[in-house]
Amino acid sequence: MTTFWTDLTRHIRGRIGSRRAFSSLTYWQERYAKGGNSGAGSYGRLALFKAEVINAFVEDNAVESVIEFGCGDGNQLSLYKFPRYTGLDVSPHSIGKCQERFADDPSKTFHLRDSEQLRADLAALRADLALSIDVLFHLIEDAVFERYMRDLFAAGTKFVIIYSSDINRNSWFQAKHVKHRKFTDWVEVNAADWTLEKIVRNKYPLKKDDKIESLADFFIYRKGPASGSAYVTD
């Protein structure tokens, strides 16, 4: 019994230490550099579900331009139908992969976040719709999360769509690159000029298999005062 509790204590301390030392930037740069992809959520039925919701929204609201904070490997993007698109990512490898994959599509451009080119062209950071898809729960550090959220809501001129979990429940046994946050609380306090207009529940809510199911839902924000309560759809 003593050995069990000793091993468990060491395990928990190790997990705490690794989380304190964790770098979201380094993790994703190294993941893509080693040939990794954007994860299960960007493939299969979850990817199709996300594309269905977002494409319908873009068409129904006459969205002319989209900027995405975290374009990843571009597989999810291949299912979207956007008039004009700007993809941002922290990984040079993912940006290079997207530039190669969509080289023949002039409607799409890609930038490394914080690149000199991007800082010199602030207009590239504005679009009708700003997207955050499967990103928030990968922002482990509070400062990184804070900056990301401020940049996201500054980029959308009309709409912001976030696809993420919205809970504060975390376990020491979950993946080190995952941290769930109730981000809607942040928006209420820090983005008062935005209104949560609609929540679209996941078609495949997480029950037992996180490869084909997800804790994430869609949260659709519109710039301006509320015209009523946000409504929820399945």
C-alpha cells in the first residue's frame, strides 16, 4: 500500500511539474515538425460536422472574409467554402504545408503568427468572421490564452465563432496539451461589445471515444448589443 501511494504521489507531482513547464508554442511547433497533424477533430465525421455548420453560417450571413487563428495542417480548411481566407498558425511547418497544399487557390493566404510580414500588414488581421476551431483547450498558459482571446475578438469585424469546450473541469490524467476553460466567462467580462447569439451543440458529443466524439460546441458571437437571449440548437 505504501508503494502505491508513493508512486501515485510521484506521478501527480510529475504531472504538476510538467504542466508548469509546458509551452504551447513549443509543443505545436515540434508536433508539426515531426510530421504530426492537427488531431482527430480535423478529420472524419467531426471535420464534416464542423464544415457543415460553418459553411452554412458563411452563406447565410453573406460573410466575405474569414481569418482563422490556428489553421493547422489545412485538412479542416479543405472542407470549407469561403470567398476569402487568411490562416494563422504558430508553426512554420503547418504554414508551409498549407501554402503548398493551396498554392493554386489565390483566395487563401497564410501567415506565421507574429511574423514581421504580418506585423507590417495589420489589415491582414481583420475579417468579417474570426474563427477559433479546436484551439482554446490547447492554450495551457494563462497569458497565452489571454492574448489569443484579445487578438481573436479584435480581428472579427462582424462575427466570431469559437468551437471549443466551455468547462473548468480538468483532470491530472488528461493529455498535457489540454486544459479546459469556461471561456464564455472571459468574453462576458472582456468583450462587452460582443453578443453570444447562438450555441450549436455537437452532433457527436463525447461519451467514450475522443477520436470521433468531442466536448466542443459552437459558440457564435455577433458584434453589437444583444437583440435577445442566445438560442441553442442540436
